[in-house]
Amino acid sequence: MPPVLFLQFPQVVLTEIFKFIEFEDLFPLALCSRKSFNIVKTYQDKKSSLQLHITQKYIKIQMGYVDNFKFFVLSPASENSKNVNINGNRIRMELHKTYGFYITYWDDEIKGIKSIFEYLSELFSIKNIKNPTEITVTGRDTVWLMDFIEERQDGGNYKLIIDNCNYQLTNYDYRFIIEHAFPKIIETNEIPAGLQLIEFRKSIDILIIRGRSWIEVDNLISLNCTELVISPYGCEAYIITGLIYHWMAGDLSKLKFFQAPTRNLNLARFFGENIGSAKLELMTEKREYR
């Protein structure tokens, strides 16, 4: 039986076919040729819940909590890799047989990250999805990611994750990052001692603090973001208490959503003895932070 050349089908038929193609199959199909790329781009069932995450070593696309694609950028190439064309670049690539992620090989790894991002952005119309692109900065050598994404994501429409798990970032590095970044969302696993949050850009909408941080009430008030999330180990209880007092007094005019640990707080001091009903009144909508 001869092969079915479905890429030559009429537009109405292609539209119906792409409704049944799994999202994970779109990328390898697009790699076949420029014509197949354009057809996938045009007829795929658009997913507004997609999100891109970029680091200096990989790019991943996910829907919800599932990693649908993951592209590692390495050098040099392995013997098992095959030639492919990505964004005009002839490179080597292979699929990891166990974990299912793609491994791409580039002479210039920074060029590799940029080229894969451009390719995926065009293929999946990344600018039209609702979720901001996430970038992770782990050291001064990854700061170029901020400039790159700001040029392509309408300014500050992205989420900046400052990851200092390996303690590579100094206070100077943190200050350099926050002075040169324009994200709408910042997530950090720490804020070093001596760093004033007032130095953050006023354009920040959401601040998420995951780990222990040196932080003072005055700093949080000066930031005045719309959403503030503090992890169970992010701040001392007296900081959260002071912040709530200022919030109830109207000092944080923009703050609409605040999440913080309450195990060491006497919430009845703020909301009265009937704390259960007060919590129900305060929680107006659900938020999820990964």
C-alpha cells in the first residue's frame, strides 16, 4: 500500500486531521520539511495553556504540570545523533530513549538556546499564549537570557526565576539583575541581606519568595506589587504581622493577593475571634504557584 500524503489534503481535511494529532507529535512532524512546518503551524489545535521555560542549558514546553517537550543544548555531538534543520541551522539531534527529551548539539550553546526558542516561538505562536515565558538565572553568565527574552516578549511580559541554590550569586549579582530586569513576575529562593527591595523595578506585579530571606516590612511596602507569595520559611512572623497591619491600613494600595504562613500568627488579632468566616470572606479566588 503506498504512503498517504496527508499534507496534500484540502484545508478542511487537514483541519480535522490535526484535531486528532497528539501535541507531542507536532514537533517531529514539523521537522520533516519547511512545508510540513508551515502546515503544523497553520492547522494545529492552538493551546493557550502552553508555557515556555528557558535556562542556559535547556528549553521546555509544558501544558499544566506536564513537560511535553524538553530540549537540551550540548556540545559536542554524539554518534547516535541525526542531522536536522532548526531555524536555518543544520545541527545534530537525538531523542533520549529513556526519558523522551531531545538533545541538540551546537558549537555555540547560546546560539542553540536562541535558535530553538525562535523555532518553537514561531511554530506554536508563543506570543499569543496567555502564560508568560519563564527564564531561570543562576549566575552572571546567564543574565543574557533577560535581554534576549525582553527583546522578543513585548518588554517585561515574562517571569524571572532567580535560582541561587548553588550560591553562585553575590549581592552585586542580585543588584545587577534587579536593576536590569523588567519582568512582571519575580520568583527567588532567597533575598540576600543588605539588598533593598526598593531597587526592584516598580513594574513588578508578582513577587514569590521561596526560601529564607532577609527582608523588612519597609522593603515590601516600597515594592507595592499586586500579588505577594511568601513560603513557610520566607520571612519571620513579625515581618508578616507588620505587613498585614500596613495592608489593612491601606499602605499597600496595589496588593490584591497575599499568601504567607500563619502557623506562628494570632490571626484573631486582625480578623476577630470568628476567624473561620473571615478566611472565607478573604479568599475570593484560587491561586496556584508551582
